[in-house]
Amino acid sequence: MPSPEPGRPVRSDARRNRDKLVAVARAAFAAAAGTVALEAVAREAGVGIGTLYRHFPTREALVEAVYAAELDDVTAGAPALLERLPPERALRAWMDRYAAFVATKRGMADVLRASVASGRIATPATRQRITAAIGAILDAGAKAGTLRAGTDPEDVTLLLLGVFLSTSGEQDPGRTRRMLDLIADAVRA
């Protein structure tokens, strides 16, 4: 969100508008096979295009905000899942959430590639955050005796990336789920 003047709080309606724009854009990018019209995002969010551009001066700025929100949700989700589920089920549920994150990125692929190339999005930092979330679940599972001790979370990250790359555009929508089940089975104790 653009920074308010120093000492001046962000208006609650401005924050709500920004959050609504990001939420609508997340859904639109996840569902889109092609380019998402920013006018459609603004309309669906119930704001004018000027409000969208006040918060996100470029398409890239909106995509980067959606990407950041998705990444925050994915990485923050691991501890919450571990509070509710046994580690082996938390891992599988987390992998489903990560798959949804990857699906959302597909609708933003061209802009994300440009953002990565320009350095506005650091892929090593993203991968570290994903690997740390996996590591937390694997550690909890090793302590509980339900997931294999000594499993390198980076290996699991690479397996997941391989699944997502190989099933991109797949005609069988169940294939990703089946491959994620195989990874979950591979790390069980």
C-alpha cells in the first residue's frame, strides 16, 4: 500500500479496499488462463479503477502484492496446521495449500517472471521460506515418530517443485493429488 504521510494513519476504508483488491485479484489470477483485466478486478472488488491504481500503480505491483499475500499464507499455514492436525496429516494438507499457491501463480506467470528477472521478487528467499515451512512439519513429525527422521526439507521442496512443473497443464486433474500422496507416503516413518 502506498505509504501515508508520516504520523498519519492509513484509513480503515483504504485498507479494506486494498485487501479486497488483493483478494479479488488472487481469485482472478488463479482462475484465469490468460491476462486478467484490471478493470474487472476493480469492478469485482466494488471500487473504481482509480482506486485500484492508487493502491497498485502497475499490473506488476498488483501481481507482486498477490504473490506476497499468497506466500505469507502458505508459509504461515504450517504452524496453524500442526496445531490442528497430526504432523503427517498437516504435511499433506500443507502440500494441498502449496499446490493452490502454485495454481494462483500460473495466472500471473509472465508478470512474475519479469519481477524475478528485475530482482523485485527474490526466488531464493521464497524457496527458503517454503523449505522452512516444510522443515517445521518434518521436525514435528520426526518427534512424533510419524514422519521419517533425517528427511531433508530441501529434498521435499524439490520433489514438490517437480510435481508442479510436470503437472502444469495436465489433462488429469487428479494427477497432482496422486503425486502429492506419493510424496507424503515417501516421508512417513
